[in-house]
Amino acid sequence: MRKQWVIPDIHGYVKTVTSLINEIIRPTRYDELYFLGDYVDRGPDSKGVIDFIRSLQNDEYNVTAIKGNHEDFMVELYDAEMKSKNSWWHRFGNKKQKSWLEIGGKPTLTSFGVQHIRDVPSDYIEWMRNLPHYKELDNFVLVHAGLNFKNENPFEDQRSMLWLRDYEIKAEKIGGRRIIHGHVPVNMELITMAVNSAAYKFIDLDNGPYISGKMGFGNMVALELGSMEMVIQYNMDV
């Protein structure tokens, strides 16, 4: 029977996600893998994470990779750098780069073996640029951050899908479906409660794999939508 697995924020932890997929989930080509964004930054091998997901796609696994705010940030910064001959763009790019380095951009550059984002191979940038912002399933809406329900059509606000943190869900606007997202790290107790209770209108699967020394955090989580089975992989990269 086909399984549908959802995996949130990976953040450069390639050993962890590889183990989660290859050793625990072990998908067939009939299964569906949904990644919720934030493949880059913080962890040691952002390039390796993208290479792994692209290899699954090239091997004809059924993979949907949704865009996260870290991919959006990186593409925006790359575009600013490529236009930096313009003085306004140069100032904008410098400010953005400082912000990016503060949220984990330095190990991303190291993983690509470069010192400047303009030297990241363009095919990786275009892969990130062209990622979809959400995925609609029969019973769920998959998105990185959330939806802006103040809009008559929540699917029109792409920036909210990448960056939103707090929002009130109006399930009637999305056909009564539940939202599954990442973006904001929450502890395992809250994740487990949301998964096990249909009363929750959303499930936040992000357990913050980059968070160490804080009880209930630091793992990579995957959820199978048919059975609502949850599996957990501790961070193998640190």
C-alpha cells in the first residue's frame, strides 16, 4: 500500500536525513515523500542535503520538495549579489548577507566550497527558486510556515507560506483540511499531541534538529499520513 511521508526542516544535516529515509522509512517508488523546506543553513552540509533530495528525484522516487524561508532568503541574496554593480543592490546585498550569516549561512558556503554566495553553482539556486510553495492533499495542506487566513484566498500570499509564525486557522477556507508545517521548532510532547488528536487544526513537525542541550528538541521527525505513524531520527551530524 502506498505510504505518504512528510519530513520538515532538514537544515544541512545530511547524515540525519539520509538515515531517516534509507534506514527507517525505506520508501518504495510507489510511496510519496514530502519535504517541507529549509534544506540549507545551520547544519554542516546543505549541498549534500540538496544533492540527496535531487538524487531521489533523479532515481524516480515520488518526491515533492516545498520551498522554505531559508531557500527564499538564499535565492534573494544570490540575486542581490549578481546585481551588486548597482550601488543600491550592493548595500541591500551586504545587509542581507550579514543577516544570512547570522542564521547559519556560513556552513552553507563551506559545503559548496565557496566564500561568496555568487559562486554557488547556479543550478542549485534555480532548483531552490523553482520549488513550489505548498501542496494540497485530500485531507491535508502541506506548507513550510503557514497560510494567511486574513486573505479570502489563503493560497495567494506566498510570503506568508514561507515566513508566517502566528496565525488563526479558518479551516473552511481550505476545505476543512489540516495544515502540516515546520518552520517553528516545537518540543516532542506538542508534536505527539497534535499528531494523535484530530482536534488540532495543524501539526507542526519541526523539532529543531539544530537545537542541542534542550529537553524534547534536537530530532528530525517524519509522519506517515495514512497511519499517522511518527518516526524519529536523532541528529547524527553533531
